[in-house]
Amino acid sequence: MGILFSQIFGISRIFAAQFLAMRLFAVIFFSILLLPDIYVRFVFLRKKKWPWRLLNWLPSVVAILCALIFWGTNIPALPLSKAFFYILICIALPKLVFMMVSILFRIFRIFWKGAKKVEVPVSLVCTFAALIVMIYGCTVGQKKLVVKEQTLYFSNLPEEFDGYRIIQLSDFHIGTYGNDTAFVAQVVNEVRAQKPDLIVYTGDLVNSDADEVDPFVPVLSSLSASDGVLSIFGNHDYCYYSHHHQMEVIRRNQEALKEKERNLGWQLLLNEHRVIWRDSAGIAVVGVENVGRPPFPDEGDLAVATEGLPDSTFIILLSHDPSHWRMEVLPDTDIPLMLSGHTHAMQFRIGRITPVMFRYPEWGGLYEENGQQLFVSTGVGGGIPFRFGAWPEICVLTLRRAN
């Protein structure tokens, strides 16, 4: 009874956190949509006729209707979410850029009289640049697949595994592609061409429902490596983000997704480990369920996942959320390598600058501290069909024994 109560309480906390997160998102969403409209209406369209004013408000009205229908019904979400997203990304955000640049130049007027003459031209140039970035990210960027190679050095790596090649995939969010398998097939073909020893998938296969996998079964089941495909659950794989909040439906969805991953030929590690052998030497791949703070589920148990492993075992930990590294792995273990995903680099990055850096200190690439290493993949897909700078990536990790 205590275990059941704790599970129910845990799920209730997740739903409560999701409720607050959705309300915060709604406030941000309406602000992004409406504030630029209000600004343009009263600053630039005061003396314009009603057709211009209608055009100013029309995209926001359509986007709000899409959001309200999406949140309030159970009709297919993909067309609505895409319509909402494209309005937000290609109209509302560039208009927000226009507003911010315009306000900045109005402040400059206090110190620089010439600011008034260049306010509108510069604001329009910045708006156009933002629009180009958004359109590129929605078209070319979201499928601009890159192969990232990284060599990792460890003094305690068994000699038999020197040169061992692991491909890490993460965060397909496969429902975002609908029934279009072309890009996923491209990813799979590129992975196969790399001829890895092992493939690991570090979570978030779906957005919110196990059935999202169905159109991609023939493609994903062709992923193969000499030591197989190992996977873990990410926060989305628990299917808490669907319209269904009944525990029975959620549990059924979770079990269905587990079964689907296993039917793909993947070995799903749920607080478990697998030892890979080369002659008499072995390394352990440990997979924990999601570890995170609300609104993300916290189901991981590292102690259970490593139970029975000798202290000298070289461990590769698969854990979806990179914050687990500082929460538990660094302070409490000597695990040499952890592989994560989750952040997506917020699917927008210029160099090493990305909005997600203010939320996650370790958000993409390789990190090392006290001889322990963390590699974070910024993923392949995402809940929204957009990527700029943080291109979809296949990570090829080569293990080397340090001298």
C-alpha cells in the first residue's frame, strides 16, 4: 500500500508540476504573440485603416485558436501543433525582434538624435534576418544531419576495449515526423555505415504516445551493431504529456512502448545493466530510468541498476537527463562515463551560445571533472520541427585506453 501511495503521489506531483509549467508556457506564449501586436498597433498603425490592423492581429488569432483547440480537445494534435508552431516561429518571433529593436532605438533617442531616422530600417533588417533563420531552421535545419566524432580516454579501460566504437542516438521524438519515415531512414542508414560495436539510445523515443512508433518499426528495427542496441527511457517515454491523465491509460502506454522497443530488437534497460565481454574482460552498460526534478518523472535507481557489479568494473552509464551527473554520479560514484541527451541545446545554438545553457550547465558535448566524463548528445529530433545550429546529430564515441 505504501509503494502504491508513493507512486500515486509521485504522479500527482508530476501532473501538478506539468499544470504549472503549462500555465507558465501559456503566459509566455500569449506574451510573445500579443505584446508585439499591441506595440505595432499603437505605435505604427494608429492612423492606418482597419485592413492593416486586421492583418496585424490575424496570425495571432489563428495561433491562439490552434492552441485552444489543441489544449481543449483530443483531436489529432500534429496538424494543430505544427500550424501553431509555424505561426509562432515565422511570424510572432520575428515581430518580437522588431518590437525589441524598435524599443531599443527609442531608448537611444535620449542620447542620439539620429536614432529616430534608422529605427525602422534597422528594426526591419533585424526582423528579416530573424525570419530567414526561422525559415531555415524549419526547412533545411531540422534535417541537416551531422556525424559528431569524439574520442574518450580512460586509464582504467580494459585493453580489450581500446578502440571500441559506440554510436549514441537520442531524442528522436518520433511523433513529430508523423508518418514520414524518410529522415529517420537517413539516420539509420548513416548509423549502419559507421559499423559500430554498440548502439545506445538515451531516451525520448516518442513525444507522448506509444503508437507514434508504429510507422517507423521497419526502419528502426534495421538498426544493428555487433553488440546490439541498448536503450533507456527519457521523460517523454513515460507518456505523461498526452491528453490522457488517467493512470490506467498512462501505464498501458508505458507498457506498450516498452514492448515496442523490445520488438525493435533493442534491449531496454530499466534500472538494469548488461555486461559486454571481449575475451575475459568486460565492461558494464548501466541504464537507469529517468532521473529528474518535476515536471520530469524521477524513476531512476542507480543502486539497483548497478547491483551485483564488482567494484572494479568499467561502467558506462546511460541516463537521459544530464543533471543526474551532478545530482548523484559525481558526488556518490566513480563511474567513468555517463551518456545523456534531453537538452536538445533547445534546438537553437550559435557557437557555444544557446538558451538552454541557463538551465543546464552541461547541455551538449563532452564534460570532465575529477576524472569522470559526461557526454551529452543534443539529439536527432524534437517536439517541434525546427533546428538551427544545434543540428540533428549522430554521435560516434571511440573509447581509448590512456597511457
